[in-house]
Amino acid sequence: MRIGYPCINRSIGCTANRTFRLAAYSDKHLLETVKENIACLQKILAWNRNRDILFFRITSVLVPFASHRVCTAPWQVTFADDLAAAGELIRNSGMRISMHPDQFIILNAPDPGVVERSIAELMYHAEVLDLMELPPSAKIQLHAGGVYGDAAKSIDRFVRTYETLDPVIRRRLVVENDDQRFTASDCLAIHERTGIPVLFDVFHHACANRGEDTKTMIDRVRKTWKGADGIMMADYSSQHPDKRPGGHADHIDLQDFARFLAISQPWDMDIMLEIKDKEASALAAVEAARADPRFAGKSSDALG
């Protein structure tokens, strides 16, 4: 069981998600930005490794505008060695990686142009992970998309689009339940038709479900992860006391996290903390989980 956080480390003094306005694009600007982003990513990964934070979500803007027609810079060739070096650090550390394209990446959109742009963006994400030489257990997570007035037809469109995807995308893609539109049960229905693994978002399930308790749903979801997919991934957060329902907490609620660890026994999983203070909560969660026999850290031989 590895624990991690997404994209940004506020302790390290750099950012791996530097970007710029589309109007300011030039190949030179792009390559300079990517060089800084990858250098910072390597620092974050080393920082995480040294603190037993062995799960990390890489920012989608590591290469800004990579899937846009404006991008003509040969970033894949220029940074092949740097990305391979980052991948070697990841593999040697027993770390796991994910990526999560933004909400505008929608495979079930009725507009073919949106779908085409979404597929191009997914191909860029897969390319980054492939250049890092990471196994298929490094995943790209995606929500099922919009309802567009008819959930059943929208799921049908997702399935049809998924079936057309290049295998380099399909081997990494997982579908995640959201807090308003498609529940974990809906995602399981998509899995039954496609074989795509389901990434279980614990907090979203608390916000939107069909009466299934968390333990039962974990048992169902974990079975969608097969072989090269690795163990199941789960996103974890809790409700912010002063925000609308579905608002993520600023800092980890260790009592709630302990309850989740207890509920999820005995099944193994890698846990991504979607909590506002990023690495601060990850450090607290790592310490809270050290006594859990599933925990993978310096004293563990369970890394894989």
C-alpha cells in the first residue's frame, strides 16, 4: 500500500507545472518550460522517495500544449533521456505514478471535435508515461464524462469511443466515479462492457452512491484490476466543514483516514490523497499508516 498526493509540492521551492499563455507559444519557450518542469519533477520524486511517499500524480501540464496543433517543438526527442531518468528513479524507488487529465477531456461528448481533442490529450499522457518506460500499472484516470440528458446513452458513447482508442491509451486508462454524475456502480457497468479498471474515489462515493457501503464497493472494484494493471488505486479525501457538499478538506482528518484504513482491510490498494495541503497531509498519512501491514515503505519488502 503506497500513499501519495497530486502534482504540486509546496515544500520544495519549485513547480513542475509551469505553463504560459497560448498566445506566447514558441518552440523555444516550450522547451525552456519543459526543461524546468522535468527538473522540478525529478526533485519532487526524490523528495517523496526519501519520505516514503511512494505514489505520485504527475501534472498534466508537464509539457504545456503538447496535444495542441500549435506545438511543433520536438519535446519527445529533446527530453527522452530526462524522462527516462525520471522513470528509472520511479522504478528503483518502488514508486507508482498516475496522471489525471482535466475536466475538459471527455470521451462521451456528443461533439466529435471534443472527443478528437480529448483523444489527442490522452495520447500525450500515454506518451509521457511510455517515455518514462513505466509499466502499465502507471495509469491515466478519467471520469466517465457528462450525462447530456441521458445517462444510458452517454455511457454507450463512452464505451464506443473507448473501443476505438489506440492500445497505448487503453492499457493505461482507468475510469473514476464522480460526485454528481456517474457513481461507482455506473463505472462497474462500464467495466463489464470494456474491461477498463475502476478507480474508486472514496469521497465521491460518499457524495453519490446507490446505497452501497464503502467496504462492499471496494471488494467489487478491486476485482476490476487484473495482472499488469497492478493493485487497485483509490482516491481519498473528506468533507471540508465550511464548504458545499463535495468540497475537499484542507488537511487530512486522521480519524476519518484511520476509519478508511480499517474498512478497507484486508485488501491492498494505493491511496492518492486529494487534499488541499498536498505533501503535508501525505506525510501525516504515511505516519498514520506505518502500523498497517499493507504499508509499503523503507522497512517493507512489498514494493512492486
